[in-house]
Amino acid sequence: MDADLTGKKILLCVSGSISAYKAADLASHLGKTGAVLHVVMTHAATGFIAPATFRALTRNPVLTDVFDEPISDRIAHIDLAQSADLVIVAPASADLLAKMAHGIADDIVTTCLLAVPQKTPLLVAPAMNTVMWEHPATTANLVTLKARGVEVIEPGSGLLACQDVGIGKLADVGEIVEAITKCLCVPQDFEGIGILITAGATREPLDPVRFLSNRSSGKMGFALAESAARRGAKVLVIAGFTTAVPPPGVTLVRAETAEKMKSLCLSWRRKFDVFIGAAAVSDYAPAEISEQKIKKRGDTENEITLRLVKTPDVLAAIAAQKQEGQFVVGFAAETENLLSNAQDKLRSKGLDMIVANDVTAEGAGFDTDTNIVTFLFPQDEPQSEPQFKSQPLPKMSKKEVADEILNAIRSRIHHDL
């Protein structure tokens, strides 16, 4: 049965691909969900399927040129992009992906896409020849788009229109509809709940040009923030260095060092119901910070000794001052003895939940788009054996992991928060 998307406004962008005819099937399916559908097409797309087809399916005008008559008293591409609850590009050709990645706006489709607000879900369903899909330029463009929060519905494999066999087929219409439904039918189960999240890597200065840090990108923390905001939470992110793009709908404060992050977290802690420590906080910092750049000193000195001191434990500080009803979640990035190390951290810091992952596992390390995690919780009965409950998850995207973490939190916090 089709999902109920009654009243949801969807903008379908169709580009020049042999799979363009499948966009008509997608439009038909979306129409059955009750969604209000508008279609824009590139000039190349009209060579594969006529605009009249989409007019009949959507009962709305179909725009193929930036100079087409506006639908309302507003400029057409602005109105369509900014009034949509979701934008889907299907099929997305290699050419269109390149234009999106580089901000080119030279037709009705690309001008619409450039006008889409950051908070609006934007999905692309690529379709092209295998060689084009695997070309380094296409790969780089997809990396750029994903970093901006664009969701890519991966193509399938099989016999292509060019008679090659390989990856590049437009994803099944059912899969595309499911992805759209997931974006639009988001439960507001965190409405009225405040969540404080740390993200990224702290940097402990050694001199004016060097620092001690780690490989954290901030992707996991930002994925949590984005998901929590979409589910209705009031979200504050305190972030160190990140390579990921901050999500819309959250408040972002920067904290370079562990000391600064601890200070900010403690000053804000009383205003939030949930704390999620996803940042990779440096364990040690240089004991002394040189005011000048440390230089090599002659050919005879081949070594330099750095004296390090422990940094403040942000997570332990928050857990130690936890108020009644607050829920504190930590992360354990390990390279060995995953469960035992995570259990020790859960117990010693007095956490309500810990998310453990082996950063040496393929697809689970820093700066990846996927993760493999295990949740650990204290037993409800302290005397129970074992003292901890574990919930392992398979490899999934960090956005999916974020939703699973929030699901676990929501099932355990008080409903009257």
C-alpha cells in the first residue's frame, strides 16, 4: 500500500536520461499517495518523454524553460523550490550531478535546484552508463553533494540501455518512493526535548602553527543533530574541528580545545534533557604552549621531547553533574577489546548509554559515511548478570545510525520530559 503523503508538496526534477520514462511511473505512484506534485524538465529530458505525460499525471503545469509562464504571481523557479516539502531528481544524469555540484544554474531544473532551501530534503536518483557512474569526476561530484546533505538513492545493476551490463540503472520506483516517504514522514517524537550534542575533534595547541588532534570529521555528531532537529528536538551542537557541513535547524557553537568544550557544556547542561558526547576529545594536551613556532635546531638534534598532561574529561564532568531525568550518552571509539573497554567507560563515567565502534573496521572509522556500532546500557536491575545489555547493529549509514541512537534514547527517557 502506498504511504499517505496527503498535502505534501513534492518537486520532481527530470533530466536527460533514457530512464526519464520511468519518472512517469514515479509521478503516478506519488500521485496515489496524495502528494501535490510539480514537475520540471531539462530540455534533454523532453527528448525522451513529453511534458504532456506529466501534465496528465500531476494535473499541474510542467515547466521546461526558465521563461515559461509563472505558476503564481511569484517567479516560477523560486516559488517551486521554496514551497516544496521535498525535491527529488529522478533520473539524475551525470551532467546534472556535475551542474549541481558546481552550482551551475542554466535551465529551469538547475535554477530550481539552486533555490532549494538548505532545510528542504533533496534527493537524487542517478541513472547512467557504468563507466560514467564510476568516472572520478562523477565520484567527486557525489562526494560534494553528499557533504551538502543531498541524499543519493544508489543506482542498481543489470542490463543497461546501451546493452552493457553493470551498475547505473535507475533505482526501482518503489525504492525511490520509500526514500521519499522516510524523509517526509518523520515522527515528531522529540518535540519539546532539548538535546546537547558534541561533535568533531578538539585541537590542543603546541605552538602557533601546530596542535594535537585526531581524525574525527564530525559526521556522526552532525548526523545526530540533523536527525534530532528533524524529529522536533531543540538542538545545540558544541563542535570542535569538523570537515562535515553543519546541518540546518540547529544552534552551533565552536570549541577548539577540551577545556573550552567542557566549559561550554557545563554552562549549558541544565537547559537540556539529553546529552550526547559524540566529539572525539583529545585525552592529552601539551604541558606548555610555545609562543613561537618550534623549529628544527641544527643537524645534531634528531629528537624532541614533548611533555603532555591530561585534558579535562568532558563526558565524565557532564555525567557527574547529571540532574534527575537527564540522559547522558557517550561514544567509545576503540581499536581493541571493544565491548570490555566500552563497558568500563559506561560504568566508570556513570553513563546511561554508550555507542561503541571499532575504528579499525572497514566502513566504521573516522571520516566515513557509514558506521558499525554496538549500543550498551546498564541493566535495569543492578545485581543482574551480565551487568550490561548490548545491542549490535550492522553496517549502515551514519544518518541511519543516528536515527537508531535516537530511537534507543527515546525508548528510555521519561515520556513527560
